[in-house]
Amino acid sequence: MSDLQHMNAALALARRGLGRVWPNPAVGCVIAKDGRVVGRGWTQPGGRPHAETEALDRAGTLADGATLYTTLEPCSHHGKTPPCADAVIAAGVARVVAATADPDPRVDGAGFALLRGAGIAVDIGIGAAEAAELNAGFFLRTASGRPLVTLKLATTLDGKIAMASGESRWITGEAARRRAHLLRAAHDAVMIGVGTAAADDPELTCRLPGMADRHPARIVVDPGLRLPLTARLVADASRNRTWIVTRTGGDTARHDGFRTAGVELIELPGTDEGLDLAAVLRVLGKRGLTRLLVEGGAGLAAGLLRRDLVDRLAWFHAPAAIGGDGIGAVAALGVQKLSEIPRFERLTVEPVGEDVLETLRRRP
């Protein structure tokens, strides 16, 4: 197999960690020797052990003289575990092929320097674009202190999410809804506004067979703490991590009610519009989130788009139309010129049952 084929296998392994390894990156590793794979690994839930350690443990003595393929530069600092670069050197690996460097300032080339200093050949760049997209959330949090934001929309062809009466179940089909649950599983957290939480009373869990352990953290943006204490998000908060972002101050007894139910309150200063969404994202970044899925509603979507805080779109289109009297997916943005509107570039278009999933990336 070629270097590219081995790296593609490592990237596939890395994807297994998405949504499960924050605040760490999701990394995959393959070790090959004499034309066959002798070890494989990926970052384990919670971020430890690292992918390289997992692969080296599986390879054992066969790692001596082998080539190690990793989607990210091996770490070089002492944290909760010893540096992976030291483990690679100790195992006798002859060559390391890495897709990209680790932007963490504790690493950022130091891992490669350690390997080269030990006489290991290092090649960098194979699969770089794919690795950067896979860990775009980790890279963004490292550079800007906030998670990557993916806005998920499920609309008719004319961009409507509900009838004027509020009826919305179901615009998209069963296959699209299953795919939406898979999106949840690949993100660290899912966030909605209080209006959507109160109207839909969602669970925001991943309800796919065999994936009961893949629930993301659930976040409600609720400046006035209006969410009913009887909501399903509150009822199972002791089992599934649930955060409510709200204004500082407020009714102490009501706060106590949420905390008793297992909800964690994140209090921030309020603004005339409710909460500063950029500040909300910075707080979530400090908590370790790298990938955030936003599922509505229209006001929260507009607020994020207005502030240029949406990095990706995951847009499910149903082959139907409601018309101008339907409820739109995004509230008013307040822009007056075409030059001011948010623009995205298409990454993929994929049929999902009778619907279509379009993924887009914010234009730089």
C-alpha cells in the first residue's frame, strides 16, 4: 500500500473520535512494516490514550523499524500522559509520516524536532487538507478560543421550517432525521435557543441503534431562564450533560431548581439583545468544546450569522415548498446590501433518502 492509502486509513480511524475526545483532537494512527499493517489506533473517549500510543501497544515489537502514519504531529509535552513522540522513539520506529503539524503551542513542531533529533525520518503533508478539515474545530479553538460552529437546518426548498401555525413534523424524511442524529454523535455539543427548547421539548440525544453512548452535551441559550423545569432537557439532566447559558443574576430559587435537577448554569452579562454570542462561544471554548452543532431556532441562527460565527452549514432540503406564509429557517439579519450577506462555499451534496444534505463552509 502507498503512503496515501495508509494515511487515508488513519484519517478514517481518526473520525471515530469525533464528538468523543474533546478538548483533544481526534487523531488516527497506522503502523506498517514489510507491506502489512501491524498496529492501528485512534484517540480514545475523553482524549486519552492518544492514537499513537494505542497503535504502538497493538504493534508491540513489530513497531521496531516500521513506518508510523499519523493524522497529527505526535505530542511532545508532558500532560496527563507522557509525550507520544517519546513513545515513538522508544519503540524504534524508523519513519513517521504526518498529515499536519499540531498548532497547540506546547507542540507546534517540537514533536517533529524530537523525532528528527532521534534519527527518525519525518515526512509531512500527505492528507493535510483532509486532516485540517477533520480537526478544524480543534484548530479553531487553539487559534481563536472558540469551537467550530455548524448550523444544521432542515427546510423545504424555499427555506421554510414550519407552517404559519407552527406545524413542522416532519418536513424531512426518516433517513434525514437519522442522519441528523449521526451529526449529533460527531459533535461535542448541540445548542438551541430557548424558544425552540420550549416549543419542541427536544431531547437532543443521539438515538441511533448501538450509539447510546454518543450523546453530545446539550446547551440552551436562555437569557431570561424561561425554560420550563418540566422540560425533557431538565428531566434527564442528571444522566446527560446539560448546560443553560443565561444572564447573571435572576431568581435564586429558580436557579436552585435547575441545579438540583442536574443542569449546569453558565451565567454571563446580558446585552440589549440578550447575550453576546461571541462571548458565549468563548466560554464554551474555555470548557474544551471544539465542535458545536446548532439546531435552531431562527433567532439564534440569525444571531450567529449576523456576527459571522457560523463556520459550516449542514442543510437538509426536502423536495417540497410551503410558500411565503411559512416560518423561515433564519430570522432577519438586518443587512442592507448584497456585499454584507454571509456567503458560503459548497463542500458536498448528498442524497439522503428523498431529501438532500448540502454541506457548506464559510468563505474566508
